[in-house]
Amino acid sequence: MSSGEPPEPPPGRAGRQVFETDHLLAGLGRHAARGSLIAVSAQTARMAVQIAAMAILARLLAPADFGLAAMALACTGLLAMFTDLGLSAAAVQRDRLTHSLASALFGCNLAGGLAAMALLIAASPLVGRMFGEPRLVPLMMVLAVVLPLEAAGRQHAALLQRGMRFGALEGTALAAQAVGAAAAVGLALGGAGYWALAAQPLIAAGLGSALLWLACPWRPGRVRDWRGARSALLFGLDMTGFQILNQIHRQVDDLLIGWRWGAVDLGFYNRAYALMMLPIRLLSGPIGAVAIAALSRIKHDPAAWLRLYCRAIGGVMLVAAPVAILLALLAPQIVRLLFGPGWDPASEIFARLSLCILAQPVMSSVGWLWVSRGATRAMLRWAAGSIPLMVLAMLAGLPFGAVGVATGYAVSICLLTPVCLVFAARGLGFGLAPVRRALAPPLAGALAAYLAVRLLLPAAPAEAFGPALLGAGVFVLLYLGFTYALDRRTIRRMAELVSLLRGGGG
């Protein structure tokens, strides 16, 4: 077959479903709205599963078990980007995707996952010696299998996202997480210790990829032309560089605390960090998947592109700002309720990390803009400049323990987020005024309400659930009042957000 002959997708309805996206343009707002509703609903269910599993496992396992698993998973996370290589985003962002190109990207994903597995197995003895933990060696060898299992489903997930089939995409993720969590609880009840925490991602990865293959009718085949794959890999190289740096900043805190303070302190930090990530994943993760798919389809219309972004990030911030403050106010009670009194040292860490929710969804949302416009080089430049500053902030806090690391991380994220927005606006050529109008009222309203609550009410101890809930109720009322006073359109924007999630967007 000549390399110049354009490969075609498999014939029939299944092939058209997988590769064609022109039919989405006519009702893009409707598809984005329904996708957002599905994604947020599924993520809420996943969060409930994760909270239940965290609460049960915290009562069955010791903080040191979580710390040991966090050390191993930090190393696994550093190599996880080689299961993707930025090729999922390349598949979603492309105007045209063919069966041959998808097959080539699948092969690259799988090869990267197998190579990462081999590297992690080879490095496990060295990591065990570095932490002084021989138990890490077999644990990392088992967790290495997660990498090719995840790689096997990357392109199928990308095809579902590209086609805005979020019901299938989120359903598979929910089922895999639920089964993995149930398996971990069962093993912990059987006395498996930290091995229960290793089984959870292993089972979830294997089942998740298998379900993605069932949900997506596409199957990889012969690659007729590698030129498109080379182009996607060039796109993916910048994405991979960004992901490497991003994984460093997401894992270096675990590595630093484990090295300097040991498994117990790392266990407290790891559970606090996991709690902080739940609302971030709920608020920006599923909506981000929808936003990237939708923004990629209208990237050639700058005005509509910016309007859709402002609507999405404005809706996210209306929820993210009060959630961040509420979690900081209720941190002692939340930790005591979920994990029990033996985990009280995690509450102060959680309170500091909760402030990241004010900024992290905004910084993550800038990635939607870069990916949708194919500006992955700008993502890489931003990561190369900002992530060393985050690491330095965490290093500055390291002598003060896990609380110091959490403080350094939160402060650096909050300070760098506005810089990130300015950097993106200059590179992509859009004005920041509409973005400021979307973000300023909920941010200012939440901070003003927090200061008022701190002045009016004393901080409640961990066991005082009644006074804590009273303070939370006062905060919510003040937040709504302040935000409405700052922007009279707030109620209308909230109604629009509800309409958007119900599928009423045009």
C-alpha cells in the first residue's frame, strides 16, 4: 500500500461513531452541557466511593502503611506519563483522525508503558536503599504492572472523549474505581496491610482498560502511514515534557517527606493530600475533559472559544471558592469524622492544602486553552519556569515537617496562578478582562466571608461538630450575600450553571 494513500477508518456505523466529529458542531453547547452533567455526576459518585474507601481503610491500616504505599506510588507516578506521551491529547485535539493514526498512537502508548514498567522494576532496589525500606522493592515491582495496563486503554479513552461519549468514559472509570476500592477493603480486612493499597490501582487499571475496550468499538490494526504519528509525537513531546515536570511537582512532596520525616508523617500528609484532591478532581477534572473536547472543536472562532472558557471556569469558581474555605474551616472535624481520632495530625495539613482549591482549578483550566489550540510548547515553558519555584517553596517548608511542606505548596500555587493566566493570555492573544469578571466575585466573596466568620466565631475543636456546622452555615450565607453584592448577575450565573449542567446550553 502506498504511503501516500490516506488510510480510512473501519467501514460501517461503528467506524463513523469513533472517528467522525462533524455532527457534534451543530449542537456543541448541548453536547458540552450534557457531557458536563454526566462527568460531574460520575465524578461525584467516584468521590463518594473514594471517601468511603478512605474512611474504612484508615481504620484498618496504620499511617505507616499509607506512607509506604505513597513512596512506591510516587515513583510509579513519575513514570506514568510514559503510558500516554501526550498522545491522548493529540488524538482529541486533531481536526481529523484516522484508523491508521489511532493504531500508531496505540502502539506508541503501549511501548511506552512496557518501557516504563521495565525501568521501574530495574530501579526498585535503588529506591529501596534510598529510603531504607526493603519492603519497597517487591511493592514497586508489583505496581510496575499498572503502567502497561493503563497504556492499553489510553487511545480508547481518547476516542470516547473526542466523540464526547462521556457516559461510557465516566462509567468505565467509576466501575473500575469501585471494584478496586472494594478489593482493597477486602484485602485489608484479611490482614494484607499495605498490599491492599497496592492492589487497588492494579485492579482498577486492568479492569478500566478492559471496560474501555468494551465501550469503544475501535480495535487497533495495521499502520499504513507513520507520518501522522510523527506529527502527533512532536505534539506529544511537549505534552510529555509538561507531564514529567507536573508529576515531579505532584510527587516530590511525598518523596521529600518520606526521605526526611519517614513513613508515619508521610502517611498523614498523603491522606490530607488525597482529601484535598477530591474536590479538585470533581470540579476541574470532568469539566476539563468536556471543555478540551468542546474548545478543540471551535478553536478557529476566538470569540466563541473565549466565551466558552469563561463560562466554564466561572462556573467552576462559583463552587471552588466556597468549597476551599469550607474545607479549611472544617478540616479538624472532617479528618476526625472520616479517619478517626488517631489521624488528628492530618487536619492542620489538610487545612493548609485546602487553600490550593482556590487556585489549582484555574491553573489547570489554562491547560484547556493550550491543549485546544495545540500550544503545548507554551505549556512546557510554563512548567519549566513555575514548577522549580513550587519545589523550592516545598523545600523551604521541609524543616517544619509535613505542615511546612503543605504551606509552601499552597502559597506557591496561589501566587503563581495569576502569573499563569497572564502568560497564557499573551501567548494565545486573548484579553483577560472577561476572565477577571468571571473569577473575581466568587473569589472576593469567599475570602470576605471567611474573614467575617473568623472575626465573629471562635474556631471549633475537632470533636465539636455542632459549632463547626454553625460556622459553615454562617459562611455560606455570607458568601452568597457578598458575592451577590459584588456582582448582581451572580444569581443569574448560578441559574445558568444549573441550566448548563441540565443540558440547557445552546
